[in-house]
Amino acid sequence: MTNAETKPGIGAPSKRLEAMPPYMFQELERRIADKRAAGIDVISLGIGDPDEPTYPHVVKAMQEAVADGANQKYPSNRGRAELREAFAGFYDRRFGVAIDAESEVIPAIGAKECIYNLCFAFLDPGGVALASDPGYPVYTGGPILAGATPELLPLVPELGFAPDLSAVPADVAAKARLMFINYPNNPTGAVVPDGFFELVVSFAREHEILVVHDNAYSETTYDGYVAPSFLATPGAKEVGVEVFSLSKGYNMTGWRCAAILGNAEAIQTYWRLKTNVDSGLFEAVQLAGAAALGGPSGPLERMNETYTRRRDLVVAALREIGVEVSAPKGTIYVWAPVPKGHTSTSFAELVLEEAAVVVSPGSMYGPSGEGFFRISLTTPDERISEAVERMREHLS
Ligand SMILES: *Cc1c(COP(=O)(O)O)cnc(C)c1O
């Protein structure tokens, strides 16, 4: 065979990229685009991206930091001491978890980047990662791109949207090196069931699996619920890391500010990979992140009041149209079963056609998401009211 025959051609994807699951929602997106082009006022409750601005004290810290030439150079890849110490202080005050600012925390350019890089740090071609299903897409995409296989851990509603770890086949557990879990959970809105983190620690110990707890929503909770850190579980630091993101709680999705905390050896390995891939987090963002973590909690509380109000609007409207939904105690999502006779996609299409409202089909987040849809609360109150009014009117 000549070289030319083995090459896929200029611009064609690698085999790894080709192995990514096909993007299923082109049809839905095409319909949204068509409607908007036709002048229809489509309200999107699809994406989870806070609509409110970043808190003023964080913006102010950024404005000051960005004007300082010392912060404009290549950043320290290990992270500024101010930010590592701010994370350590926050984990102590907020979660009662002791973090050594030197060895147990490194800033990341967002949780997504961090999780992707963890796959390359810990998985070899042919390796296995355990991934919550439904789950944030990089839990499966990261392993696939690293040449490994994601094995799905179905989140079982009967177990409070926790996976049944005793159902993981022995050969899968034996091969797995990573396990991705996330509470409060996207997309289900579930909070961690009592005792589940303890089960995870003993499972990980038994099978020598590095646990990655994606903590994107601990600060976004309702009805008095306070979310724990996975690292507060006895033994967690021996088997796991936590990825903490400022994106959702602090309205900072665009800033790309997160960190990985926990097991020092794992963090050292992650850092070794990371030094080969990126050049660190912009130092002005690091200082702004420190200001966010060390700042007042009032803005977070007001944000959570806003989401509670929106959640209640959505839950009440869904119940009126016959959807049996429970009100989530955390995250920015309402996760609900589709009405009988529908698939996730057919229901999302119906809502778009009838009400010009976009909801996310649950199957976007994995096979166990089939039969559900997700509504994001990150749209201003009056638009959420309008959207639920339309759903009431057209879907009752
Ligand atoms: C939004 C989200 C993230 C992304 O965090 P970034 O820090 O913005 O990359 C990670 N995990 C979950 C579960 C999310 O919902």
C-alpha cells in the first residue's frame, strides 16, 4: 500500500476523533435555526450558562489585575500562591477539608480541560474509565480521545441517581483506572445520596481506581441543602481528586477558572501532563478567582434565591401539564420524564414546534438519559415565565 492510500486526506479527522459518538442533535439545531430565521421568538432553556453577570468584587479584582504588567506574562503553571491558598482556605471554611496549598491543589483552565487532561494523564490506549450515565459529555469523550473505553455507570433513579457499584462487572472494575462522578449532578439535579461517597471510597480502594469527583455545583443549592465535598469523606484523599469549578456558582463560565484538589500523587501526575499541553491560567484570572473564593457569600445566596424562584415556576408548570417532576435541591437544571409515547428527542421537537421553547433531550447525556428532558434555569425570570406559559398553553 502506498502512503497516499493509508492517509485519510487533508482535513479529515483522526481515527480517535472519528471514534467519537455522532452528534445526534443536528436535526433539532437545524429546526431551531429555521424558526429563528423565520422570525419566531424561540426561548432556549437548553444550555446551562448563567445569565447573570460575574459578581462585582470579582470583576473589580480582574480589572485591577489585568492592568498590571506583571500579570500579563506566561503564568505559573502550578498556579499563583494566592489562588492555591484561596482554594485551600475555601475548602477549609466551606467543607472542613484540609488542603495543602503546595501539593494538593493546582488551578485548571476550567473543569472541562481538567477532566480531558486527566484522561491523558491516567489512561493508556485500551484502558477503561467508568463514567456516570447520563453525564457531562467529557466523561466519555475524554477517554475515547485518549484511545480508551468509557464504561457507563447508569444512574439509577431508585438509588437517587447514584450508580449501583455492585453491578459493575469484575473484569471492568479490574481494568478501570478512572471513575467520574458528579454531585450535585448534571443533568439529573440529584444530590449525593447518604452513604454513597463512602461506598465510592471503598470501591475505589478495592479496585485501585482514581475517583474524579466533578464538583461544579456545590455552591448552587436550594431549600437549605448544603452540598459536601467528596474530599470530606474519610479516605477520599487516598483514592480521589475533586475538580472544583467557579463557572456556575460564581457566574464565571467565560473566565475558565477551576482547580483540581486532593490526592497529591495524582495531582503531580496531572501537572506533568498539563505542562506538556498548556501554559497555565492567565494570572489576572487567577487573582480574580482568589477574590471570588475569598469574597462575601451574599451574591451566591442571592443567585440561589433567583434559581429557587425559577425552579419553582418550572416545576409548577410541568406538574400542571402532567409531567411528574421533583424539585431539585441543587444545580441549575430541572430533570423530568417525558410524557408517555415520547422519546427524549421527539418530545424536545414537540416542545419546539408547539411552544417555540428549547429543552435538552436527556439522551444527549448518555443512553440512561433516554426518557427524560432537561430544562436549564439560566434564563431571566420573565423569559422563563413566558416559556412555561407557552408550554402550559400548547402542551396541556
Ligand atoms: C458546566 C459543567 C462543567 C464545566 O465547567 P468549566 O469549569 O466551565 O469547564 C463541568 N462539569 C459539569 C458537571 C458541568 O455541568
